[in-house]
Amino acid sequence: MLFREDGDGVIAIPQPSHAWLSGQLLRAWGNDTFAPPSPHEEVCLGAEQHDIGWLSWEAAPTLNPKTGRPHGFQELGAKTHTGIWTEGVRRALAFGRYPALLVSLHADTIYGSFFDFDRASPEDAALVRRFLDEQHRFQRACIEALSAEPRYASVLSPQAVERNRLLVATVDRMSLDIGWGVTEDARIPKVPTSGEDHAELRLRAPGGNPADLTVDPWPFAADRVEVICEGRRLRGRFTDEAAMRQALDAAEPVTILTVLRHL
């Protein structure tokens, strides 16, 4: 779960809804400077479903006693977090091996970005290393199995797989910033282009409105892109988990519509 603060409290956005927004961004992706994803459907689906492991947790979120709100996705312990990702890769296999491969690769991105091995307890660090070792074995097995199919011959090289990992990481980060609410600007590094170089995207809210953003350089096919996700307006702080869940279930749904425009 992630949270958008505004003048009327907080909007709680489930991880799968944030991932849906990521998929919308990638389905709109591609122009002369930024090549579209390939294989298109598999990569877009991998982006859209990258947080599928959170479905069960989001149905019964846990309370963070320090904040009085549900845990944010960065606030859960390693045991819970690795379990969610393990379940996510397993569920993604129901769609296909290439989407599941991308979900597994995104775990590398997440732990490389958000997990500090130096500051973690030895037990948590060992748990995450075991999890990543399992995912690396899964990734190698997927690539070996898919390499026998002509459709995937050109998209399984280390360079192609890394490009698709970075594409999913790009739209994931864009979706997080959109969900949190860009009021000034946000920067997205290491965005793959049509060549071998990487770019940095800049999201800006020229009028301070997070619903109306510019993107530079422009990575999409159309000159204007609309994306949506949905959250719930959660009011107050809680000391009881059952009360928090009840309030979240009864909370007002909020549709978050964001327009992206060429600078």
C-alpha cells in the first residue's frame, strides 16, 4: 500500500492498483527515441501484474502501530516481504513464463533499491539472500525453457532481458511518483532508449497540480496520455488493527486520474 497525502487526509492506494497504472504507462510507451517493449504483450502484462503477490495482503492489511495506518510497502519485515514476492512470482506463472520472469526480475530491482543489507539484521539479510538466490535459479530456468520457442529468440539475450527489467522498473517508479502525488518534480533514472544509452525522465507539475504533469523527454507514442488508479480515503489514525481494516473497507473510493503531457 502507498499513500497520497492531501488536504483532506490520505488516500490509500493498493499495490495492485499502482501496478495497473504501471501497465497503462507501458502500453502507451514507444516512439523514435524510446522503443516500445518487446515482446509487447508479455512485458506490458509483467508490468501490470508486478505486484500480484500483494492481493492477499491488501485484502487484510496489517497495522503499523508507529503511524496508525496500514503498513506501507516499504515498512514490512523481510519475512513478510519475501513471502509476498515469492507468492507473486508463483501467481504470475498463471499468465505465462515471460511475465513471471519479469515479476521475478523486478524483485531484484526492489531489493536493490529498498533493502539495505548493511543495516539489516544478519537474519533478515540471510533471508533476503536466500530469496534472491531462489529467484535467480527461477530466472535461469525460465530463460532456458523459453529459449526453445521461436517467439522469444530475440528477447532472451542478457541485453534484452535487462532492457525489459529496466522498463518495468521505469514505469513502476513513475507510477509510484504519480501515486504519491508530484507537486514539483520527480526524476526517473536509467530509462532505456531505442539505442544503448539510458535517459533520465523528469515529471513536473507546472501548476502544482499532481493530476496534470509534463514528462521530458517524452517516451510515449501519443502526445497526451491519461492514466488512472484507485484508492480509498482513509481518515484518522488507529491503534486497533480490526478497526483500521473496518474503516478501510468502508472508506470512500477515490479515482485518481492523471494526465501526462509533452513538455
